[in-house]
Amino acid sequence: MPVLLILVLPLTRAPIVGGAEPPDAIRGLLDEHADLLKKVEILRRANASRDAAAAFKAGDFRFLDTTGWGGVSGVPYWNRELQRQFGTHVVGTGFGMLLPPYEVHEAFLRLRQNYTRQYNHALWAKLVAAGNVNPSPPKRLPDDPNALIERLAISDEPAVYEPIYTPGPYAPKTDFRVVAFDAADKLATMGTRAFPTLVQSLSDERQSAGFGNYLRHTVGIACFRTLQDQVEFYPYPGKYLPYEVQFLRFDKPLTSQWWRERSGRTLKELQIEACQFSVAAAKAHGLTDLLDAYTKRLRQLGVKQWNPQASPFAALANVRDLPSHPEDLVPCLAMRGETYVEKRIAAARADQAWLRLYDMGRTALPVLVGSVGDAEVGKSCLDLIRRQLEPTFLHRGFEQFYILNKSMLPGWWKEHAHRPLAELRGDLAEQLLRKVESATFKDPDEKQWLLDAVKQHLQSLRAKAPESQDNSRGEDPAHQ
């Protein structure tokens, strides 16, 4: 899914581990720019609206996402590149770049320059206070890939749905995030020798540093990005890779098959194949700038002439040629195939089918409801239904609060199919509010955050109700 890159400012000072409070000069700077800072409103875990760009231009910042799909979820590659080149950091990564007003950006850079350590994330302080951080690492990193994987974990606890800020240039070498990045760098120097260990560790759920724009920063994701960085070519600065041209996917069974079929190849051969896929994909999607970049990269790898139509990737040319009716689109969600390439092309087609079905809104719902029990596509159909009718922030660690599920959907839809989408969303949101109010949470702050998010969601639905009544596609910005 397309995502947004957003540069944001903290509205409050984050706790500093092992540091002091900001000096008076920084407090003065915060006060000086208080009004400007308030212009950027941070909604943690709130999904970005499709109308975010328009809202931003209009000065309405309520729909700008700052975590997960488009946010401050730990972006070491942007930060490292910009730090090397310009001595500054970006907080956020995604499909495009949205910048605050110039004076806000300048204030951000001044704060960043004057007090780098201010940007440590509150989660880090919680981990330290709870004693859940790993022991101090040795000064010298081990040479064993398995031991290096252990260094990717900044905590033995399962990864949380929270952003992990990239350490600043003054962070000590003993900072566990720095250790994780150093371990990843050393794994990368091992080349394909470390690939079996990286692939084997993709399902490791422990907390790691921020190796990309993901909802949770697990050790498994750190392993995947370490693998991907060596195989794939990044056409944009900051190692941002558009999803349409990615050859590898974060999926352990699929990635395991990829390596099983290619374990005897050299790294250069793996890079050539991945680049060829990206050339074919860029051509299929009409992404001219990416096509030029990947064609140039292919020449750099020693491939002077190559015809996508005479390759295993020929089927990518038709990846956007999809049926127009929901009944025919739903089967396209299945990822069928024998080889990795066949399954990867099927996955690309499934991505396009998912987007097409989502854009159909209400028109696709009867077919999706009728397919939730299908072994191949049922999970994707349920996800699509929930994305249409329930708030998307639930899939960020609150899945247990979804109202709709596979067993009750057919009967529920039969009873409510005649009602407008706006009414259905409102009813489901009210049920969600009651469910959250009656639930028991270990962390009271987490319950309060979720209650506030649901109430805000309900308020947005009520404000949009008149125009949503006539919206057959169901694209409510507050809902998305």
C-alpha cells in the first residue's frame, strides 16, 4: 500500500536515558516555537487518510499519520544517509515527502542540532525502568551469525506497536540500538554465508531497533531488511523501495522458498535476478523513472541486454489486467504457484486485486462476505471487510477488539445489507466503544488511548455522516 513520508516534531520532550533535562536555551527554543509546533498534530497509531496531502495543504493536520504506515517508526536508512550528507535527520519514511511550513522545519533542525539526545523514544525509558533491556554487549561483536542475531534484539520482550527512534550521532556505542545496527552491518559483510541464519530468524518476535517503516520492529524484520539490503537495489535516497518493484517480501515461508531454490547462487546472481524482476515490474506499472533506474543498475551488474518478455517474469506484464467484477476479482487474491517467482507474481496480482476491491467499496462487500470461509482468500476478504467498516488502528495491536469475524459475518450481513455504510460504521464503532470500556487492560494509559481513539473515530463518523450517505464507494477519510 502506498504510504506517506512525514517530517514531524515532538510536542513534548521525550524522556532521556542517561542524560539530563534540556538546557535553558533549548527550553527557550521550545517556548519560542510553541505555536508552530502545535501546527503539527501527532496522532499515534492513527492511520493516514487518503486525503492527507490535501488536508496538509489546507492546513488541517488531523489526518497525518506519524507511526506505522507513514510515520516515525524508526528509519535508520533515511537517517544514516542524511546524517552522513547533511548532518540532519528525517523522522518518517514512505511513499512521498510532506514537509511542515518552512519555519517549523527550521525550528526542528535547530532543536535537532542543539539537543540530539532529546529524540530518544519513551519506550526506551520504560524498558530500562522495567529492567527488560539486554545485558551490556561486549566491545567486540562476535563472528558467528547466530550470535549477531542475538545482538539485533534490544529487548527479550515481544516487539510492541510503537515507534523506535533512530539513535542520534552522539549516541554511545553501548546504546542497544547502535549495537543492533552494528550487528546488522557485520551480518551484511558476511554476504550469503549469513543468509541461512537470517532466513531462519524471520519469525523472531523480539524487540529490535527500527530497521524500516513497520508496525512492529521485530528481530525478524531486522533480519529481513539486512537480507533485502544486500539483494535489492534502492532507486531512491534513504533506501526507500516502492512496494510495486520489491522482489523479496517479508513472509517467512515465501522467503524460505526463495533461498531454498537459490542457495547455490552468488550474491551478484541474486542481485541480477531481483533487478530483473524490478525492471519487469516497473514496466508493467508504467513507472518510467524506476524503469530507467533499474535498467541502469542492470547494466552496472554486467547485463547489457535483457528482454522481460523472454524471462520468467513475462507474466508481470499482465499484472494490472484484472477482471472488472468482484466475483472474478476475489479469486485473484490467491497466491498460487509452484516456484518462488510464480508465487511472487501471484502476490503482485493479489496486491492489485486487493486495491481494486477496496476501491469498489459497498459493491464488493456481498462477494467478500460470501468468501470469508474460503481457505485461499478468506483471510484477505475478512481484512478487506474490516478495512471498509472498522477503524484501521485496531490492526496495530488491538485485533482482539474487532467486532466482525468470520463466523458471524454471513448472518450479520444478511441482517444489515440494506443499511448505508455510514450507519454500519457508526453501529460498529459504538459496539467497539462498549467493548473497550468493559475490557481490562494491564496498562491504564493504553486503555485511555484506545478509548480516546474510538471516541474520536465516532466523532469523525458523525461529522461526515451527511456526505457519507451518498458515498457508494465508502471512502470516508476519517475512517481510513
